[in-house]
Amino acid sequence: MEERSFAYFTVKDRLPQILTKVIDTLHRHKNEFFEEHGEGVEAEKRAISFLSKLRNELQTDKPVTPLEDELPDAALWNQYLDYQRNLSNGNGEPSWFQSPWLFVECYMYRRIHAALAQNPPIGSFDVFKEGKAQNFFESQEAIIALCTYFQELLKNIQDLDEKQLQGELFKLLQVSLWGNKCDLSFSAGEGSSQKSSPLQCLEDMVPYIIVNDMERLWSLLINAKKRNTDKCNVRVDIILDNAGFELVSDLVLTDFLLSSKLADEVHFHGKSIPWYVSDTTKNDFNWTIKQLQSANHMWMSRCGINWEGNLKKGVWVYHDHMFWTLPHVYSSMAEVAPDLYADLQKSNLLLFKGDLNYRKLTGDRKWEYTVPFHQALNKFHPAPLCSLRTLKSDTQVGLKPGQGEQIQASEPEWMVSGKYGIVQFDATP
Ligand SMILES: O=P(O)(O)OC[C@H]1O[C@](O)(CO)[C@@H](O)[C@@H]1O
Ligand SMILES: [Mn+2]
């Protein structure tokens, strides 16, 4: 990791802050563990000491050590660690600051998971749950605005012509894109909710979409719809990112795809363990739909009820595969998780949400800005795919010559501020 780079500051400042918050959260829940399980205080102490040790290893730049737990993915992690060691040319064990940013960040979340998973009865406690729920509640107004807009739209969706349908798709794509501003690892767990109405300022934000392939997405979807016969369903997959407002915006987008008959089934991919503070797990997914259902607002609860129905009917399917919480970049998916790769091949379109997914799609390298997206994907191509991401890390490809330099000149922080976004598509196999 380069000293004074964005990666360096993340590992030096942000990751220890996140660990401190996790420790504090466990402390605060001590009594609750006791009341729930009649025990748990010992487990909480053990987990805290494990986490303090982890924070110390990070802050004093100790070697990154193999995982010692027996969780199902431990062997794959340790193989990856071996591979990193070989890359460091026999210079011993790479330390936290000498290892790639993507790897150490993933590794930290995996160790947090181990601290809890190894300590029953608090093994399935999600240390980030509170923050995710808070983000949801603080975005209440925006969620109401979005659900209301969407339910109104559904009333006459059958009567919309192609142009109008395209316009609505573009709106909801943008809401889902900007929803990606609301993640919590970026702010080290400090609040980051959607405060204003998500639909109002879309027009003003168009200039900040620096790669905008929405037209190409539309062509793919409308052509698939026209070709569609009863026998062959159009399937869209969405690789989710953050819970809270972003998740609601993704659910609205995917409901639109079904309701407009641009798609027949949607598959969601979430994380199987708590990840990057705000990423969506199965619990968050179900919790969010339940919250909407029982909300004291007609259109919010209508959304929740419909979505529960979609899951029951099987037109919405939730998956979590351990691959999404491994450190591997996506060009190794075919080899490391061939079952997942084969499943994604059944899709007509893969939507990847968020910054971390983009880093893993592009191998998290410092590419020249003008390198084609297809090249950076490095043969990862299970199906046509699109990244919807606000820029929060210094990887960006597929720009026009001079475009990156021009933005850089007026806004040095453009790659990490979350202010710019992309809708970047690649369909070539
Ligand atoms: O939720 P997102 O969009 O994947 O963003 C998470 C991003 O925030 C960061 O944690 C900021 O460092 C990045 O590591 C990561 O890419
Ligand atoms: Mn995230």
C-alpha cells in the first residue's frame, strides 16, 4: 500500500475506528446477552479480547496471520493468504500495511466474524445491525417518497408506451445509483442516510454520472422482452450492496422490472456474514421487507406486502454464496466458485451495486482511466453486466480520453467523495 494513499488512510484511520465501534457495541449489549441466554458475558469478554488483539495487530503492522477457526471458508482464505505470501517474493509474511488494501479490509471483516462465530451463544449477533437499522429509520422520509411515487406509477403502468417506460426505468436506475451514497463503512459507521427526496434532484445530478450506459441497458431489456416467449423467462440478478435506503431503492427498481414485464424473475445476492458495516445479509433483507409491511404508511406497507408476495411466488429469489465475502476478485470466480459462476450464466443481466463490487470487478488495480471496462473485467463474463456505483475508491476505467484529468483538475477528491457515479455496462462475452 502506498503511504499517504487513500488506501493507506483507510487502513490506518478508518479500520481501527470501525473495530473500536464494534467493541463498544458488544459492551453495550452485555446485559442483553445475559438476559437472553442466561449466560454470554464470558463469550462477550472473549470476543472483545479477540477484537482488541486484532486492532493491535493492525495498528502495530504485524503480519497478517492465517485464520485459526474452522468456519467453512477458512481453507479458501488461508490458500489465498499463501498465495499473497508467494507474491511477496519470499520476504516473509506480509504485514497489514504491506498487503493489498482490498485484501486486508476483507480480512478484517472476516476476523470480526470469527470473533463472534467462535463464541456461542453470541455467535450470530450482527455487530452492525443497529447502524443498518438506524440508516433505515433515518431515511424514512425518502423511503416514503419513493414508495409513494412507485405505487402511483404502478396504477397505470400497463398504459405506458415504450418511451415512457424507458423514462421511468432511467429514473429508478438513478435512484438506485445515488442510493449507493448511503454506505456506512465509508463514514466509519457514522450516519449516512438519505435525507432529501430521492426523485427530486435527479436532473441536477445527471452531469455527475461520468459513464452513462443506461441506453444500452434499455436496449438489452427491451429486446429481451420482445424475444421473450413463454418458455424462456427473462432473469435479472442484482448483486446487492448496502442495507437501509440503498436496499429499498434496489427493491423498487427490481419491482419495476417485474411490474413492467421487462423481467420475469429477479435473483438477489447478499452477504452470508456481516460485511463492510452496512452490506445486506439475509436478516437485513427480510427485516427490511417486514418493516415496510408493518409501516404505518399505506404505500410503504403496500410495497412490503407485494415484495413478500414476490418471494412467496418465487419470482424473487434471495441467495447468499460465501464467494461474495472472500477476498478474491471476480475474475477468479469461475475457478474458485464454479457453481456460482454457472448460476450467474443463467441470467440475462447482472446488476452490480456499489464500490466494493466495482473494485472486485476490475481487480482493484490502478488502471489508466481510458482502459476499456471489458479489459479490466479480465474474462469475468458470466452474462451481460452493469455496475451502478458511486466513486469511493481510486479505481475507474472506461473514461473518454482526457475526461479523468479534466475532473481531477477541478475536483481532486472526485474518486473518493461519492459525488460522482457510473452506470457502466458490458455485454461482450
Ligand atoms: O458500500 P460500497 O459502495 O461498496 O462502499 C464501500 C467502500 O467504502 C470503503 O470502505 C471506503 O474505504 C471502500 O473500501 C469500499 O470500496
Ligand atoms: Mn457496502
